Amino acid sequence: MDQAEPMPAAFLGHGNPMNALESNRYTQSWAAFGRSIPKPKAIVVVSAHWYLNATAVTAMAQPRTIHDFYGFPAELFAVEYPAPGSPEVAALVAEVAKPRWVGQDVDSWGLDHGAWSVLVKVFPDADVPVVQLSVNAEKTVDEHLELAAALAPLRRQGVLVLGSGNIVHNLRAVDFGLADEGFDWAHRFDDAARELLTTDPGAVGRLVDHPDFARAVPTPDHFLPMLYLAGLAAAAGEPAEVLVDGCAAGSLSMTSYGIGLRVPSPPTADASGAAEIFPDPAVVPPDDTNT
């Protein structure tokens, strides 16, 4: 049965997976988002780290926690997020997406760090069923926006749709001396994305023509999950609202957005910035960490 008010939706800039273990103004905003919304019946996560040449959804009853990164401390590899899966919700995703084909993955993937590194803050009890929807590398920006809009009926059934990536994500340009700062070009692109998402979310495709796009989005995997929040916002006829904004390590945008909610109070001014612990670049180059 559809509910009177649609479930909120969000895009979270996940950044360094060490955020799963730390408390800073970004992780505080994720936790505040979780506290501010009704408990979902299920969560559909669109993570930058399940990027493949197909559209698929996890359909196993108990997805595994995937530690898909390199060079980080053992305590991060020890994190488990034992949320159940939901074959029923996976089937529902495939149904609302028709006539697009969505494969049912019953034994391959699970919950990658794009999902669990934010969910450990949003829903730390891991008691809400979670499925992941892949990011199809063969689809255009417009096709991603259209699929996002097709997911809109899920919100009326109590399902939270959550994108996880980074609007600006250039690991080759990471500067460890800029812990909670961004390069000028990163801020320019992040600002341009904010202007569109908060005024005309259906037009975010214009960002591919932005002069800083090539530096901000050298690969599309972390950018595309944002389109799922934009497509849902456009389908609902409402702009997105900023949950938290900022950049980290020069070339990562941590800015997050939501729709359909009363925006939680922003983190306190003295809250620390994004996680600063990255693997030693002499041992694991930043672009090899898979963050």
C-alpha cells in the first residue's frame, strides 16, 4: 500500500572510506539525515563502486560486506554491515524500471564501501533491508536520469533511494595538505552542481559542458549516482536541498543533498572535516585505493 508522504531520497558524498570509523561534520550530517526521516521499509543504494556494463540489482537474502579498497588500516577491513537484503525489493526495482531490463544478482555482489561506509552512520543498527542498484557504464546521462525517475514509485512504498559517490572525484589530483579544502576548479564545479540541483535538478546534464568537467569528473563512476537524486527530484517537481557541503583533499567534493525532508540542523561549526587518513601514497598511489 502506498503511503501518504513519499520517503525522502538523498545523495551522499562518501569520500574517504575512513569516514566509516570517524566522526566529522560530514558523517554527522549523514547521521542527522538518518534520524530526521521515517524508518524506511528498505533502501536502494546506487553506489559508485558497482560500476559495470549492465543494470543489475542485488537480490540475495543476506548480502556480504565488500571491502573493495586498498592500503587502509586493518580496523576498516574489519567493519561489517550485516543488513539483510530483499529479493522482493529487488524484484520491485525491476518491475518499476520496465521496459528497461534490470538483472537480478543473487550471488555475485553485496554491499560495497560506497554503500556501507555511509549506512553505518545513517542506520547504524543495520536493521533495514538493503539492495544495491548498479551504475551502468553504457548508459547516457539522460538514460540515468530517466531510470531514476522510473524509481519514483518506490518512495511511496517506503523505500529510501540513496545515491553514494562524489560530484567532484579526481584521485590523481589529491593533495594531502588540503585536508578539508578544495582546489578552485573543484569548488567551481561543485558550485555549478549546487546551483542546478537546488533550482532545476532535471538540467544537471548541462554539467558535462562545464569547463571544469574533465578535471572534476575524469571518470564518471562517482558522478553518476548523483543523477539518481536529480532524477527523483525532477520527477517530484522539487529542488534538492543541501545536507552538508565542502571539499576534501583538494579534489573531492563531499557535498550531499536530499529531497522530501526537513533538512537536519547543520553540523556544529567546530566539527572536524573529512577523514584525513589515506594510505601512504608511496606505497599505494591515491588512484589505486579504489576510494
